Amino acid sequence: MFTKFDAVNQYLQQRTLFAPLIYKKPSLNLGMVVVIPAFDEPFLLLSLMNLSRCTLPLCDVEVIVVINNGEQAKASIRQSNQEVYLQALEWAKKNNKSRIKFHIIYLPDLPDKSAGVGLARKIGMDEACWRLMKLRKKKGIIVCFDADSRCDTNYLLALEDHFKAHPRSLACSIYFEHPLHGVEHPDEVYAAIVPYELHLRYYIQAQRLAGFPFAYHTVGSSMAVRCLAYQQQGGMNKRKAGEDFYFLHKFISLGNFSECLTTKVIPSPRPSHRVPFGTGKAVNEIMSSKEGYLTYNLSSFFDLKILIDQVPALYKTDPGQFDAIFEKLPASVQAFLEQVDYQNKWREIQANTASRKAFITRFFKWFNAFMLMKYVHFARDNYYPNVEVGEAAARLLSHLHACSFDSDNMSVLLNHYRKLDQQPMPKNLLSGRRRVT
């Protein structure tokens, strides 16, 4: 009989890029592997030290670092990576313990076409699968971290406890906070991260206001997945940026996704030119711009909420009833739905569902996070131009709390949004549903 374990073996043999790269046998008690991609990271050891100080969970832990660069990398990058590799090897020899071990991998000639953070994460996560599956630890936890991140001392223990408390959870996002002050970066860097993190949190909370069921943070340094689920969903992608968004939303749309809110990852706020979008690029733009940082207009999400609220009523409606509902939708939603051929999609969803619950589930398989982003961009370009993030964030808080907030004091706004993000995902149309297969 063909088993799930056979399917996993297929992944390891057919979808990985390398045979096992680590030859030391894993501990029989191994249950968690932390994966860190590293490209030109002179302060990698600080992150490793931070992890080494964490309270250990009941299971043993491995940390796999994938130092990498492309074939055509500059000589300065190669030299930096080589130096960090040797430093990390020496550090690991001195700091490996019986219950937490650090493995340092150096891959200096990855194909330039795909070399980047996605490929490095994939190599490390695939290696974690090799390690865990040698022990048949299908529910083992693979954790994504970054070479310039820090975490609370309960980080490893909290992740183990989280997956024990949520046995059906396939993957989770982990609560994060960028540092807003310190000595590692100039003051302008810490000032620039405030509006960007505010934008990230506002975007998620605006989706939750609209009732969108897939409103979760997707931050590469702050996510974890079970070993079996990782392989069943095809592993990590090789994107040079946005790999975290595309990876996590595969699991979010399946259901049983969770949030680990009992610990904290502290990602770096540093500027960067290495990726086309994301934290580093945003911080650069904010520091070089004389204008405020812009985000999506809250009106787009108010309009979207009207559509989402009507989704249950769309089940078993005839064309005339559907047209009546459609005509009451906001103009931005009507125009967008016409652009994405909503009538044929609605008929297809109706024809393939036998209950209202199944209809709602199938609707959101279509109107997923990627479709939502298309809608928000469409609304931005045609109806509601972007606004300064402080203005949008203050407007949403005022709506939630029925009182006014100062749009100019973004640090105070960010503190409010951090508190919101420490609350579990609110109930929505898909709450409590079974996993979609």
C-alpha cells in the first residue's frame, strides 16, 4: 500500500536539490530544526549566540546555517562569506552541546538565476527534512530564522509548547517586533522602521476588519512548519524575495494555520538593496524620501467587507438574485469583480458545492490572499489612492475604538497595533472549518 511516508520519500528523492549535506547522525530526541540563510552576514555569530542562550524545549534542537552566494558573486562577498563560515565553524565547535547543535553549510557557487534567500531557505529546510525523516519525526518542527534576527529566551520552548497545544496546526507565524532603538544602527534607521512596521500591522488588521479569513503575517524570520506538511506542500520556493508570503499562504489556505503569540522574534531594521521589496528596501526608501510612507486606503477594506459579508447569501442564489446583490456592492468591488470574470467563477463554485459551508470554503480558495492583493491594488489605482500610513492607521483605530488618535505620533500608533496583533485571529466565515484537501 502507498503510504504518506512513501510520499514524503518521493519529495526527498525528487524535489530536493542536494543529497544530505550533514553527515553526523541526528540525536534520537531531535524534534526541532532552526534554519538560517546567510548572505554577507558579518554578525551571524550574534544570532547564533542568541539562540544558544534560549531555554531548551523537551526535544533536542539543531540549527542549520546556509551561508551562500551565486556563481558570479563579487569577490568582496565571497571573502566575507568565507570569513564568516570559518568563524561560525569555530564557534560551533566550541558551543555545540548534547541537546543543541549548530551545523554550518557553505555553498559558494549556487546558480545565479536562482541564488537568493528562497533557495537558501529551501536548501536548509530540505536538509532539516532529511534529518528529521531519518528518525521518522514527521511532526518535527522546522523553524525559519534570519542571520540578523534575535529572539526572546523562551523562543524554542514556546514553539514546542505551541505545536503541542495545536496538534492539528500544519504551520504557524510567530509574533515579531522590530527594535525601535539601540546602538547597532543609526537613529534614522530606527525612525524609519516605525512607519514600515506600522504599515505591515495596519494591512493585516484592515484585512481582519473586512472579515478576510487569511489575514496573517508572513515574515520569513518568523514562521515554522511541521516536517510532513512541508513536504506534502512541495517545500520552499526559490524566489529571491517574497518567498515567505508565497510559502505560508499555501498552508494558510489549507486551514488549521495558527499564530505563536507567546514569544517574540526581533528582526533587523537595517536598510538593504539586496531584494526588490521588503523591509530593507522600504527602510532605504523611507530614509531617502522627504514624504511620508504611504499605505492602502482604509476605504478599500470597508468596501471589501461589504462583499465578504454577502458571501453566505450567494449560495443557491439564481442569476436574478445574484444581480440584485451585485448591484448593491460598492463601485470598487463591482468593477474589480467584472474584471476577474466573477459570473463564470460564481457559477463554477455553485456547481461544485453541496452546502453553504463548502461554498464559502471554495469561494475563498478563489478569493485568496493573491486575489485580495489584486483587488487592493485595483482599488488604489482606480478609486482610493494610497494615504500616509499614520493617517490610515489612526483612522482604523478610531473606527475600532470610537475615539480619535493622533496620526502624527506613529510610535504610539504602532504600540496599539502591536497589542492588536498579540490577540488571536478573530472569528470569520471560515473559523473552525476542517482542513481543505
